[in-house]
Amino acid sequence: MRFNRDSALAVALVSPSILAVAIFVYGFIAWSARVSLSAWKGLLPDYTWAGLSNYAGLLADPRFHIDVRNTLLFTTLFVGGCLVLGLGLAILLDQGLRGEGFFRTIFLFPMAISFIVTGVVWRWLMNPAQGSRLSGLNLLFDNLGLDFLINSWHTTRDWGIAAIAIPAIWQMSGYTMALYLGGLRAIPDEVREAARVDGASELQVYWHIILPLLRPITLSAMVILGHISLKVFDLIVAVAGKQLPLDVPAIYMWTTTFDGNFYGRGAAIGMMLLLSVAALVIPYLIYTTRNEAQL
């Protein structure tokens, strides 16, 4: 009797959360999938079956091709920059640096603010104005005599999205540093000392021992950073607004759905984003689950 009472109490406690997730997550995913297969265009709902026409039109749209290119470029620079900078900072802090707690806090601080705040600050830092209206980083470069570094930042036609990766790297490299620092502290000192006794240089210790042992951390960081980059929206809008050269799927979904009232196409973009994130996260979850089962 007590077991049944405890089970009923446990179910009663978790059922509101389960119901909320079922409705507001999976229910809305199912509804978005249905809308993406409809001909809904306009303020009034239209659930006329349209099949995969929205997806076919999306794949043939030159704007979506720009979105994919920008996303790939942003993801490559963002993930790669965070991994390199985060690993470098973690290695420096792992050397027993005096004031480590202070520096660790400084490196982690950008993560505590939103992409909107980051975008507002970096919009001024990356002000593309030149000549007598220099400001931000361009003004700093001018005062330091580094005129060759003065550039148009995010207004560059082909590589503007690369400039957007800079504030993203600044914000998330501290988080990556924390992941790597935890991994470095988990490696026994005996492993490093044994390698040094065998004649390995410090560079060889890191390249052949430390970095291979940090591969699970690197994989986790790549998945986390990758899914952030796939759905980036607020940072780009805060820095440069909604411009076609900086367009990404999330911005395209917003303008298509709420500016153009093409809800069928907008839902299709949302489902494409969901599938891209799932393609990144689900294999990682399967991999980690299997590894945990083998331990």
C-alpha cells in the first residue's frame, strides 16, 4: 500500500512538468510540422495540404543558399575560434598562475550576458565608419599606427559574417575554457610526469597525451557550440540588423513568417533548423549513452 501511495505521489509531482513539455515542446513541434506542409500564406490560417512544396521552394531559393553559406562560415570560425582560444586560456590557468580565480572570473564573465548585450557593445566596437568618423576598434588601430587593420567589419560583402563571429567567440570562449580546465584538472599529474621521465618535451606531452585525453571535452564543446551557431539570431540583429549579406536561417524564418506572413514557408525553415540541430545532438547523445553503458 505504501509503495502504491509513494508511486502515486511521485507521478503527481512530475506529471505537470511532463504535461507542459508534451504540450509546449512536442505539441508545438508537431503543429509546426503540420503548418510546414500547408499552404498557409496570410494572416488567416490555411491548412490546405501542400506536401513538400514549401521545402522544395526553400531548397531552390537563392536566399537560402546564402543562409547556408553564412551558417557554415560562421560555425567554422565560431567553433574553431572558441576551441583554440578556450584551450589556450585553460592551459595558461593550469600552470598555477597567481590570481587564477580572478582571471577565471574575467574569462567567464562574457558568458553571463546575453547575445543582445554583446551585440550592442560590439556594434560600437566594430563601427565600420572610416575617415574622420573613426570609432571603436578602428580608432584604436589608428591611434596605434596599425592602419592596415582598419576595415569595414560586418559590412564587407563576402566576409561580413566572419566579423560577427568575433563577438560570439569573445562571449563563449570563457565557457570553453571552463570545460577544458575541468578536463585538464582531471588528468593525473603522474601521467605527465611519466611522459617527462621518458624524455618527452612539454610540447610532446600536450600533443601526444593531454590533447588525446581531452577529446571527449572537445567533442562536447563542439556539439554545444555547434548548436548555438546553427540557431544564431539575436547577435546578428543586434550588431547589424537584418541584412541579406548577413542572413542566416533564423533571420530568414523571422522575416518570412512575421514580415511576409508566409507561415508555411517559415515553419519549413523552422523544421529545417530543428533537423540540423537534431543531426548534431542526437548522434552525440547516442555516443555518450553507449560509453556510459560500457563503463
